[in-house]
Amino acid sequence: MQRIMETDVGISEYVGHDIPRIEGIIKQRFTDFLVYEVDLDGHVVHLKSIAKPESSPKKKSDPGEPAAATEGTAQVEQISEAGKDVKDTTSAAASAVQDSAAPVDADITDHTTTNAGGKGAPEEAEPADAATDTNEPWPERFTQILTPFLSEGTINKVKELYLEGPEPPFVSDSGWGGRQSKLAPAEGGMGDGGASIAAPNTPVEPEKTGRGKRGRDRGGRGGRGGRGGRGGGRGDRLGAREDIRKVLSDPILSKEVRTGLHQAIRTLFGGKLDTETDTTTPASDDGSRIVIKWSRRGGGRGGGRGGRADRGRGDRPERGTYPPYIHFTMQKTNRDTQDALAHLSRTLKCTVKDLSVAGTKDKRGVTVQRVSLRRGNKTVEDVWTLISGLNRGRSLEEITTRRGERGVRVADFNYRKASLELGMLKGNAFVITLRNVQVDSMETLDRAMNTIKDKGFVNYYGMQRFGTAAIPTHSIGLALLKSDWHKAVSLILRHRPGEHPDVVAARDAWLVEGDLDKALELLPRRVVAERCILESYKKQGGDTRNAMGALSTIPRNLRLMYVHAYQSYVWNAIVSERIKMHGADKPVVGDLVFDVDPTDKTADLEEDAEAAIDAVQGDMPIDEKVSPEETAAESSGRSSKRSRKPWEPPRVKTLTEEDIDKYSIFDVIMPLPGKDVAFPGGRLGERYKEFLRADGLDPDNFVRKQKEYTLGGSYRKILHQPKELSWSVLRYTDPDVPLAQADEDKLLGFDPPAPSEDGKFLALQIQLTLGTAAYATMALREVTKTETSSHYQTSLTQASEDQKYKASAEEEAPEAEDD
């Protein structure tokens, strides 16, 4: 069995094809490949402190303000108990603005930004709460986020509703409102307790509310704010007026669009506003309407039962406590993101679904990113203690002087109102060290680096996208697209070179011996797809005829990863064809570009194009976003770019002679195959269709009976230009001596990098920042003109001359263990 190579997945061309090859080894050591997430505010995420965090005390004077934070101390965002007393409209609106949740709460820590020269500069980051990031009650980006879902008039109504606050405004009632009357139990009142409604502008005195010692109503069942009359419109607060305010959207036909709107409203307003499908009017052919209104308890779903809402769910704190999420920074070494999250979930005794990240990172290397946890009843101290192992016999001294367990270190804890979601990042910053560099002159090296800086590199999907085995993921994807279910199962279960002995034994048990029980017993739980198929066969009594059913038990994201890999393979191959035909210097007639004003520098649709189908599993891209299909269900309106409806691809145009001079090569895009995209013009477009037909697919019909395999398609720019790039040349002799240092090692006080001025070997250290969908290995490939597949790079390391000068065989960091 042969390992897959770059040419097997469509990768063949270079921008600087005339520059001599510069040999070098990628990822010889873990610290040779450092990755730092760049958040939505443009801050590069670093570990800041490994000390035990402490929840800051709440400020009694102003519960709406965040408590002061110090290094190693958690930033606490208080949730004020707004609405216990009846307030006027102005104060209610102010409280609503103060309590509103941002789609992304920025980390209130020091961050390091990388300048054009690659130097780090510490910089204080200000909190970027939704209500404060522009010092306006309704920042302009609120409107931008909602624009893909709602009309301008509807957005204005939502704005008016939001600024009114959680309490409905007072309406003139000719004096009747000042008269006292009994509140019927059916209206969420005091039941048999017979409490009366206070006048609208009269504060309700606590001793007159009929509340018991524990702060709950002591009347009939209706007095619990919801068992009788579902809370009277505003929980169990005596005297609260029924809130009948609501905003109706226009009819929305697409279920995905409606789902996107639901989640955008929930995350943008932190649960303050609620949404539901309108059932008061019959559905029309144009689709259903969505109702937007204030949540009954003023924040989050499920508040309709008044004061008992939060106590009924263990995963949310009661009002007045810390926010429901904890964000922290995670550094992982030689572990893929999903594996690291699984380790954290077992340590924290929570489900993996309670943990989320903005993007997954490369396995082989040292990567730093933010993670969010739905905390339940855990505090930052609890989370730190559990992950650090303080409760499992590790001393505080061990924790703060040794590396984290199983290659994972967490730090810099903050309480937050919202979780992270896929795509909530701007890219990644890299510090990459190429070892044993062979180059004819420094001039050649500078030429190669300046080519990337000025002309970019071919924006290929990297080898991580297609797996490391002899059976690339895109071949499985093609079988799924052709509804060849048995072939797909056969490819998934087939042997792969270099696998763990346990996996090999499990495959043999099934493929050779036909022993299903033995195969399941031997198969490690981390081998997800294979286990799902075999367990499905076991449920069917060993019958293997229902291959489609067996495949359907594989998690949806993993199944989609296969078909998305096929899209990536086709894209790579067609881009290679385009560069062979026309070069990589300028656009040509027939090229596709986004249909926007090329002089408008604010029009940036790159993220729309490149957020298309990046996978979200395992060892796939260095950073990922969700697919068009997944975005509809998982997007939460975190920014206008990411909220753009992926099921309605951006408008594109085919270049003609008249407008070709208006665009550059960096504007040229190539479609990923699907039903909603246009093909390039001329011979290239025909070549694209011929390529698909050769694989047995109809380029004019990507609709499948199994809807999840229906590809929408999207666009991706054919070249990517680094946002920042700098480089330096180092010398070394011992390959075990690190030439770059991970954040954790700096904080632990380990020896800094130690290059040698008179070293025998040359190393090239590159600092660059890339956008969210670009692969650093593809940038390095432009320099080395060398195969980037992991098995090839491993062979280069083993044969490298510098290995003869190893002073120690000790690894720089512990290998990831299977747990």
C-alpha cells in the first residue's frame, strides 16, 4: 500500500516556479511548529499565567460592572438581578443595555500582536462586550449581523424593542392603573394568598409580597410563577405587567435560514431576546414567520416558569451568580483538538458538547487557542484544579514547575456570558522553524520569501485535509456522493499502513476472521467511524447488507468531512489546471471574481468564500470553519461576514476583456463543486465539468436523495497572501536544542532557545499570520518545493545529517497518550 502524495490530491503548481528549491525539514520537533489563534479582535492568543485563578469578589456598589482582574485572577462578569422591582422605561432600557451579552466577549488579559517584522508587542486588550465595544446601546454591527436574516424595517423594530428594555413601557390608562385589585392565580399571582397589584409607579415592599422565608411565593401552585398561569408574562414578579410586545419577521422559506436567525438572536443578545415560530397565522407558501420578543426572565430560554427556571436545569447558574460559561486558554502538544477536548471532558466529568472552540488546530506541533466550557456549578478554581490534577495527588509545586499532563496546559480563566463557536477567529499566527536548510545562497532564500510576501502562494487545501493513510478521505467522499454505500464502508474498514497494533488486530478480526465481537472488543474507542459501522452490524445480527444504514450511524460531521474532502480535491486539481494554463500572475478572460466594486476596500468577501467547507474533525485543516450546511445550523451571528447566508452564495461575475484590468490575481476565485455555484468560463470551465464526469458525477446535478450529501458549493480564492511575514536565519548543531519556545515553557522558566552562531546546520525561522482557511504547510511548500505529507517529512528527519549530532534522545514534550 502506498501513502498518498501531494499529486494524489491535486497539488502540483507553484507561484515562484523559477526559484530554485530550498530543502528543509518541517516539524522536526514539536516546537518547530508553533500556532497561536488570532481572535475576532485581532489579538494573538498566548498563555499569560499558569497560576491558580480566583473568582473576584462581587462589587456590591455596582453589580453591573465587571470585577477588577489581576494576572492569574478570573475576570468576573456580574449578572444583575434586573426586574425585581418595577422600573421606569429609561432605567429598564439602561439595565438591558448594561446586561446585554456580546456574541464574543474578548479576553480581558494582555495580548501580543505581531507586527510586520514579526516582533511581539504586549498590548492591553479592552473588554469587547456587545454593549460597550462602541459605547453605543445598539452598535452598528448589530445591524450588520441581522441584515442577512431580516429586512431593514424589521431590524429597526427589533432595535426599538431591545432599547425599550425587558419591561414593557407604561401606557396611559386614564388612572385605572393606580387602583389596587386582586391578581388572579391564573395570571401568575399569589393564588390564595390574595396579594394585590401595586400601582405602576409604586415600589412593592418586600413584606407585602407574600414571599416566604426562602424567597418563594407561599400561595397556591399558581404562586410559583408558572405552575398555574406560566408566570403571568414576566416570571413570578409581583406587579409585573404582561409583555405583549413582539416583532414579526417576513416569511422565511428556508429552514436553515430560520435556524440561523434563531441562533443569531440568542447569541447576539445573550438570551435577553427570545425567538419562536409564529403559530398565530397559517403558514404560507412563502414560509413561516419568526417572532422576536423579550425572554420572560430577561435572559436565556426556559424562563417561562418564573423563579424555578434555572433551578430546573443544572447547567445554568441562577440569576445573580457568575455567568454560565468559563473561557480559558489551552496549549496542546502533539494532540489534535478533538482529542484534547475529549481529555478535558473526562477530567472535568462533563460531555464534550459542553466544550467548544473557535477552530481546530494541527496535531503535530504546539498550538494555543481559547476554549469555552458550559460550567454548570463549577467555578474557575474547580476547573483549574481538576484539569491541573491538584485533586489527583499532584502538588501545587509540581503543577507550576512541570509541563501539563498529557500534553495539555490550561490558563487565563474568565467567566463569560456566551460560548465560543466554530469560526469565531480571524486566523492563526505561526512561528515555524525549518531545520537542516540547504540553499545555494542567501539571495535565493530572500527571493523565495519575498515571493510569498508579495505574490502569495497557491491556496491549496493541505495534506491534513485528506488524512495520512493510504485511503484518502476524498475517495470515501466520492463513494458517498455516488451512493456507493458498500464501497464507502469497504474503504473505511480497510487496512492502513502504520496504524496502532490494536487497530490492526481489530481490522484483522473482522476482515480476516469475520469475528464481529472480537473486532469490537479490540477496536479502540477513538476509531470512531469503524466502530459505528461495526456496532451497527452487531445490532443487525451480523447482517451487512444495510450499508447505508451503517454509514448513517457515523456522526454527521465526520460523514460530511469525507464529501468535503472530495470537494477540496476537485478544487485543488482544477486550480492546478488553471495555473498550468494561464500562470499565477494576473486574471484572464473567463476567471471568476466576486461581483463587488474592486475599488471598495471595505468589501471583503474572502471569509465568505473560504468559510465554505473546512472540516471540523481530527487531523484535518490547521484551522476550520463549518460548511454551508453546518453554518445554517451552527452559526450564531457573531459577525456580519460569518452571518452571511451561505445557502445564498455571493454574486460572482465572469471576467471579460472590458473589465479584466479592474481586478488582480488575488481577486480570482474558484468554485468548490455544488449546486449553487457557477463554473469558470471558456476552456477551464469545460475542463472542470470533464473532471467531474470522469469521476462519475453530473456537474449539473448535485442534489441527492440523502439531503445531507447534497452539496451547495462555495468559492475560494486561488492565491493567499500572508497578512504578516518575516524571517530570520539561525544556526545550530544539536537537533535536540529548541530554536523556538512554547508559551508554557516560558512561564515555567525553562531554558530559552539556544541557537549557535558557529553551528554546523542552517535553520530558517518564519513568522507569519494567515487567514482562517489557509494552510501554513502550503506556504512552506512554496519555499521548499518539497513534498509536505507527514510520512515524507518523517523520512526526511530520519535521514537528515543533523541527527548524527543529537546530544540526547529525550523528547521535548510528552507524547499524547490514548486515554
